[in-house]
Amino acid sequence: MATKILVVDDDLNICEMLRLYLKKEGYDVANASDGEEGVERFKEYDPDLVLLDIMLPKRDGWSVCREIREMSGKPGIMITAKGE
């Protein structure tokens, strides 16, 4: 079974690019386009890793990360265009 990765980002181009690269490497990939959807997809999809943007509509990445941490110890990587 392939490692499952959830990509949470509101930029559809970034989501598609990550999906294509990760699928090519053999990963199973799901996407979410805002913070609320990200939490719901995490519960449904049960990914092994989350790639999470910080600046998201509806809920920012920090609050999504906190909620995911309350449910699971699975790893997450924050992705952002911010320089800080």
C-alpha cells in the first residue's frame, strides 16, 4: 500500500504540481483547498503525512495543525511563500 499524503493548499496550481510529482514517486495523494476541508479530509483520508500551507481560507494552517495534533501524532510539513 502506498504512503498517503494530504496536501492542504488554496493554490490549485501548487496542489496539482505536488500531486503529479508525488504520484510519480508512488504516493497516494489527496487535496484540500481550505483549512476546514483540510481537517475533514484528514479525518476521512487518514494520511501518513500532511503538507500544509500556513495562509488558508476559513482557517489558517496553524489552527489546522493544532487540531490535527490533538487527533494524531502523524507528521506534517508546513509549506508557505512567507519569508518569516
